[in-house]
Amino acid sequence: MTVKHHHKTPVFRLLGLPGVLGCTLLGSTLLASPAWAGGILVYEAGQEGAGLANAGAAVLATDPSILMNNPAGISQLKGTQLNMDAQVILGDITYSRDSGNTFSGGNGGNPLPYFPGTSLFISHELDDRNSIAFGMYGNFGLALDYDDDWAGRYFTQESAIVGVSFQPTYAYKLTDDLSIGVGPRFMYGYYRTEVAVNNNVLGLGNAPDGQLVYKDGDWGVGYNLGLLYRLNERVQLGLAYTSKIDLKFRDSPTLKHITNPLLNVALNRLDVDQLKVDMTVPQTVLASASYKIDDQWTLLGSLNWQDWSQFGKIGVEVDSNAAGTSTTVDRKYRDTYHASVGAQNQINAKWRWNVGVAYDSSAVDDKDRTVDNPMNQAWRFATGLNYALDENTDLHLNYTLIWMGDMDDVQTKTRSGDSVSGEYRNAMLHVIGGGAVWRF
């Protein structure tokens, strides 16, 4: 991700302000993204496979939601099928200040009390070889909303990014055992952030904070590719690639209650309406396998790579001192890796039970963690049930615990040296989802 503030000259002179404005603009452009749980995309979209913690995601062709992970999978679906899902993410990620904190204010409360989502998938078998489908889903996006007066308010108060994907899909059976699929992916991204502005330059005075609000939306285009291969009667293999999607946000920030005259002059000289936020939704590679032990039990697994190093590069040319300097900041994100295993138990003709566990590496080192996006390695523990209401209708319900544990977080203003310092203790997310599948 690249965030730049362009100006006619390469060096910004802020009338001797010790980086107050620069640090404020820096804080305003850092995203609270779906990287919340370890530099990962949100695998859950309410679909039945969410109960497997992403295990076997590229081979589990039980309903049209397979197009989200492997477009080749719709070749396995008979007739016309409709899948509608909903879910809610409940967060438990409170921050606790420690003795290293130098900002006034509280701990911020729970910044993610809940985050809802829905999805819709439909597939149609044209003939024995050709299938088409369409999906609308949101597997990219989370939001944070801290108390406005918390200790980290000069880094972020509220930040949200939501990506909704629209994916027409086509799959073709090359042979009875090998299928390929492709789906162009159109994503609408919405970004909003709020950050406090310190009106008390050099720590002098007792003026209330101002605020900077920035929001915009943009469309980006990418694609999904997939292969599905049945090795034999027991083993299926799936391989899928998701391309990157570039989103560019270009709206003007709104400034509220800026009472310091020096800040007003500096803002005018910086021409803040040129502030830009560029973000890259990462490309991914997913490999999955399933092994059918018998008519009741199937084992599944997945390995996944995600290119978060592209997402995390930020250049902010607004931090300066009396001499006038330009500073570039790198979030130092790195690529992440995912591994998951799971099992399906077809208990009887009506009931199917799913269970899975997964691990995702962290996109940041502990020293690079930020309060607007407190990433960490994450463990997933998932389970779910599918119930066949009748021959053509299935209902499913699933639950996932995403465990991130303890996360230290220290951020320091470049010029003032003031820090927000503390820890997220026992951080976790609860994901509850469910839906229905109709076959026609």
C-alpha cells in the first residue's frame, strides 16, 4: 500500500511545527484492514466450508461458494444451485496502557464489538462439460472504532475498509477427472478513517483536539483461476490463484475544529485535498487436498500464501521539522502463510459435521505492530453442522474462534517523542455464520 501527499515542491516546510501535522496525517492514512487476524483475508463468508477453518477450500465442491476459493469447483455441481449466507464477527480485542505510555486518555474500549456480512452464490450446469456461476461476497474487510478520547487518538480513532467482490465464473471439464475455471473479480472498496488533531503545538495550551476525517470508495479488477483434479476415487487435488486488486482512494479530507492558527496555515500550505491512499489487495495461491476414508469420513487440508508485502508499503511525505524534511514510512509488512487440516463426518443422510484447525503467520514483527491494525499470528478453531432439510435443500451453521493472543503495541511520534504504549491481552474474534443451499 502506498500513501503519498503530493506538493509542488519535494520538501514540505511546516512553519517550524515539530511534525505535529505530519504525524497527524500519517496516523490518518493507516488502514484497519482485514489483516486483523495475522495478515490474512477473512476466509469465512458464512458458507458451510467455514466450519473447516479453510481446510480443503479449493476442493470442497458441495455448493456454489466454491467459486470464491476455486472457480473450477463449480464443474462438480449439478443443475442449478443457489447459496445464501450471513455471518457476524464479534471482537474481543481491548487495549491496556502500560507505564511507557505518555499520552493522556483511556484504553479505547473494545474497537470491534461486531462486524456483519452476507454473501450470495449461484451456479448453473450448461451441459456435461460447461458450467457458469456468479458470486457476491465480502471476504475482505474489518473495522475499528476506538473511544474518541483514548490514548492512541492521534494515531487513529476510527478506521474501516470493506471490500465487496462480484465474480462471474466459468468452468470447463477437460476430462471426467480434470476441470479448469476462471472468474473475473470486480471489487468495490470503501475506506474511512478518523484521527484526532492535536491543537496544542509543542505541548503548550489546553485546547480541545481537532479531527481529520477521510473517506472514499473505488472499484478494482482482478481475477481468480483454478484447477480441480480427481486423482482417484478417494483423492481430490485443487490449486487456485487469486490476482491482486489495486484500489485508489482520492477524496478530500474533512478538517474539524482546527483552532490552532499555525496548524491552519500549515494545512493550507500543504494543500491537503491532494492526500491519496493507494492499496493493493494481495495476490494469493491456495493448494488443497481431500482424502475420502470411507462413506462417512473425509480428511481435508490446505496450504496458502498471501502477498501482504505489497499491501504494506507506505510513503508519507508530511513529517518535518523547522529545517523542512521529508520522511518515508514503511509498514514493513511481509508475506504470510496458512496451513489447515480438517475433517467431514457424514453422520447419516441428514447430518454432516465439519471440524478444522488452522494457523496463519503474522504479517508484522512485534516492533512494527500498530494500533490501527494490530496484526499477529492467528490460530483458528472451527466447527459446523449441515442439515439436509429435504433432497434439494440444505441448512448450515458454523462457528470459528480466531485466537491472536497477547500483542504488545508501542508507537512513537517522530518529532515529539510521545508514545502510546500497551498491550492487547487475549485478543480473539468469534465468527458465527450460516445459510442455506437450494438445488433446482
